Amino acid sequence: MTITTLSRRELNQDVSRARKVSRSGPVIIADRGKPAHVLLSIARGFCWCTSLRTTACSQSAQRA
């Protein structure tokens, strides 16, 4: 997994590049040099959400 950082300006100038890069890992979008947003492919986004739910469910079960 490759993490890429783009400035807000770079994103605005070349959105298709950001979309292509997001297939191989998250794209951090910086605003004035500070991370502000993350662009993920839908597949990676669903995997991330699923892993959060699984982790939350297993942690709840351990507390019970």
C-alpha cells in the first residue's frame, strides 16, 4: 500500500491522477501544508469500514 500526499492545488489541477493513485493506497490531501482529507477508492473504503465494524464488535464482545 502506497500513501501519497497531494496539495489541494495539485488535486484541483489533476483529479484523474489522484483517482488513479488512490487505487494503490490512500491519498492525503493537504490544505496549506496540513493534512485535511483522505481520498480512498471505494473498495478500500469498504474494507476499512468493514474492519472498523469487526474490531468494534470484537471489542464489545470482550467487554461483556
